[in-house]
Amino acid sequence: MNAPRSRSLASLYVAGPFSMGYVDFYTFLIPLYGLSLGFDASEVGLLAGARSIIAMFLSIHIGVLMDRFGTRKVTLFFVWTGMALAPLFPLVPWFWALLLLQLINGAAVSFAWSGAQTLIAQLAGGDARHLGRFTFFARLGSTTAPILGGAVWDFGGAWPAYLVGAAWGGVLTIALLRAPEAEFFAPPRYDATSRAKFRARDAWPRVSDYLSSIMLITIPAIALSMAIMSMRNTTYSIQTSVYVVYLNQVGLVGTAIGILFAATEIASGFGALFAGRAIRLGDAQRTMLSGTALSILLIAMTPLLGGIFAFLLLFQVIRGWLEGVIQPLVLSVQARAVGRHQQGAVVGLRQTGQRLTSIVIPPLMGGIADRWGVSESFFILGALMLLLCVPLALIIRRFGQPRSAGRAAGSATD
């Protein structure tokens, strides 16, 4: 790797923690805020899932805008949107108003994170080693965010916690301004001398952009890795909704809950560094699916641990390490399956699938918890998710590893 490229990636390694932590900070706070307002498990689940609704519908559109007008420029807009909305949360104690605010803010911080992922995919060219390193540094942010959020919450409640969230966005702004735009991977220009100019009508989604992005699913490596990534995201959706309700019921305070969240992220970061070697154990698709199934099983067993902090911590560490191995493999497979000018589109497509699970899982599990009990909801949903892994395993066994995934896997061991 040449020196300019090394400097480019080093700048993104700095931006990574603050972009991923930006999502996790707000994700961690909303269940605590909802519980402090007296909301039940179903309402907390709806609030947790609401952050992904707009992101699900617009991730493809935003990804295309990043490809078209510059990833960093679009990302900064959403970082600033999240900063502006953060102080409004303590002013909104009503469920429906809070739900609306969560819809908008959740989309903004999600797009900020997807922008960082797009930029590293453009600059690293899908190399699993560099994507693993980026994921490792990004996990430092998601490790710090829950601990900081929990401590500030215990100390002063909603106001200082959400103001720290705004300050976090300010640091992310500085980090992104230090990182380069992927100028040499920019999409075709409208003329020979200038980049495409943004116009008001570009803010409106285009059917053609959606069709082009959705057609990426016809690439086997994209389709299968998307399904696996969505399944992996199920555990995160559980952790950020009813999992918090359960921990609150067994008597854990915000700081302790934050430590459990942080332990997952620390382990995930180290798991990401192992991604390049993990594929030597088998093909990339089987490694990703088996790790995802085990991760689902671990979080589904949470009620069996009896609320014992040491056991909860151990399970979080194991699950985090597994998910850390999986993520860079998925990113590498997908980044290598398309051209660099389509990285925003493929990230947007992946985010759409992930946001769908983030929308469905929290309220679904919240409803199950209210009807059959919080502990029972872990077993019921865990069993359902494991059943859904079965057809993916049969597809991998029947058709083997997609060709483009094999190329990605091979290069990751270089």
C-alpha cells in the first residue's frame, strides 16, 4: 500500500469509532429513557425499532447519493442533523412525539455510520484485512458509547446524556473533515471538467436507482451475505430492546448494562482482526452462517443465566467475538462483488436489510414479552431465528460458495 493510501485509511480508522459509536450512543439511551417515562416493553420495543424505519426505505437512495455527490459530503449532513436533534429528546416525554423524533434521528445517525462504511469500502478496495482493522477501531467507539452513556445517565439523567450525544457528533465532524473524499473513485461526471452538481430534485428518490441497487441481489455473493448479515443483526436488535428490559428487571443499573454492551463491542473488535484467518477454517459463507447461528443461540439463552453478571458478561464476550469475525467477511464479500463506483449502493442495500430486522424484531419481541413474559420471549424468538438459518445452510450446502465470495475469501488470507 502506498503512503497516501495509508494516510487515507489511518484517517478513517480515527473516524470509525465516532461514526459507529454515534449510532450506539442513541440506541443505548432510548430504552433507558423510555423506561424512565413509564413505557411498557411493547412501547420500548417500538421506540427501539423506529430508528430504522426511515433508514430502511431511504438507505439505497442515500447510498446512491454518496456514490454520485461524494460520500464524505453526504455523511457530514447527517452527522449535523443528529447533533441538532439530540437536545430535543429530553423535551419530548410523550410517546408519539418521541416516536417521531426517534424516526428522524435514528435515520440520521444510521446514514452517518453507513457513510463511514462506504468511504472505507471505496478507499480500501474491499480488502478484508483493512476492513477488519476499520471494524476493530469502529468497535472502540461502540465500546465507549454505552459505558459513557450509562455513566452519564446514572449521574444526571436524560439532559446531560443527550447533550453528550451532540458533543459526540461534533468530534465525529472533526474526524470526517480530516478524512479524504474518495475523489479518484467518484462516479462518472456530467461533463469532462466538474463533479455532478446537487439539485433539489436529487433529494427525491429515483425508481431507477432503487431498481439498479435491488438488482445487485442477483449476484449470489451479495444475496447470501445480505441474508446472513440481516440474521446477525437480529441479536443486536434484541440486545438494544427487550434485553435492556430484562437486565433492568433483574436489578442491573445503567452503568452495569453499559459494561455488558461495551464487553460485546470490545470482543467484536478483536474478532474483526481475526477475520482474515477465520476463512481458513472453511469457506466464507459457512463461517458467517455458523457464527451467526451460535450468536443467536447465546443471546436466546440469556434468561437461563439467572441475572448473574459474570455469566452475562461471558456470553456477551463470546457473542461479540463471533459477530466481529462475521462483519468484515460480509463487507469484503460484498465490496469485491461490485465496482468501487457502486459501494454506496451496496452499503445502502445491506443497510436496508439490516434496518428491516431492526424494525421488526424489537416490537415483535416486545409483544411476545408482554403476552408470554420477558424471559419466554428470548426462547421463542431465538428458536424462530435458528429455524430461519436452516434454509440458508441448505442453500450453501447445495450450491456451495458463490464464485465472487471465493475470490474475496482468498484475498483475505493474503
